[in-house]
Amino acid sequence: MRSGHDGVAPIRYPRVMTDDNRVLAPAPPADGSKPKGPASYFPSIEKTYGKPIQEWLDLTADRLASGEPHMQVVTWLKTEHGLGHGHANAIVAYVKAKLAAS
């Protein structure tokens, strides 16, 4: 195995993330109002599952970029990561909408 510049083997991440399919987490509304749509779930998702929403968005964008359908990604988030259906669906819907708009 090749080693990195410091003699340590590089860490390999199975990711297909590119700038073209990266979806950034939304900033909180400037006027202090609550987010609308799927993003309204994001504070609860972070609190419930203990990971920043950006991590969930990156994982989801990777799966969608590899061609997995919406409901397959929802099921994966539920079974592999323990998310509830509503939270998983909100993440996938948000990522799909942002990717479609870009």
C-alpha cells in the first residue's frame, strides 16, 4: 500500500462527492423566523441523531449521485443510520431539490 507524504497510509473514503453534487446546509433565516419546508426538520435531526446536518446532506448527496432512487436512500438512512421516516425523507427531498435547481 502506498503511503502519504508523512509515511502514513492515506485514508480512503468511498465517496463520489464533487462540487457539482455537494449540497450545503442552509443558513438560519436572517430575520429569525423558522425555516420552511424540509429544512424545518434540520434542527431536530441534529439534536436527535447527534450529527451536523451537513454530514447527513453529504451522505445523501453521495447516494443520490450514484443513481439510487429517493425511497431507496430514505430506506438506507432509516436502516443503516436509525433515522425516522420523516427525518430521512426531509433530508432526501431537500438534497434532491437543491441538486435539481443547480
